[in-house]
Amino acid sequence: MYAPLAAILIALAVVSVLALRMSRASRPLSPSSDPEQLEGFIYVGAGALILLAGLVVLVGLWGDRTGRAEGLAMFGFFTYAIYLMAALLIERLTTRR
């Protein structure tokens, strides 16, 4: 069950980057925003998510069948969600000044 979870992690990373690129092309930049900061957060998070997907596969292949790989994948999902919320909060707080 770890392989589909790893594929979903990779798909989530790809969708995040594609959504960023599509939203950047469709909306004009406001002078008070810093798009590079948010882009950096998204790219770093997506890269970490892809590395975590690889780690999930490795743990699933060489680990015992106790569900560690699946738990690691779920940890990655929730951590990425919290990371994106923190990135948006930081971006909103720094652009108000």
C-alpha cells in the first residue's frame, strides 16, 4: 500500500507547482506582494515532498510490514499541509508592511 501513497505524494508536489505556475500567469502582480518568496516556499516544499516519496518507497521495500512506510506517507501529507499554511501566513504577514 505504500507505492500508491508515494505516487500521491509525487502528484501532490507536481500539482502544487503547476497551480503556482498557472496562477502566476493568470493574475497581475500587485506592488505589495512578493511572489518570489511564495514561489520559494512552494518549490522547496514540493522538492521535499518528492524526496519523502522516495523515502516512503525505500522504507516500504526494505522495512518490515508494520506500516512504517504508510505512516511516513501520512506524516508527509499532514506536514505539507501545515507547511503550506505557514508559508501563506508568513507571506501575508510580510506583505502588509
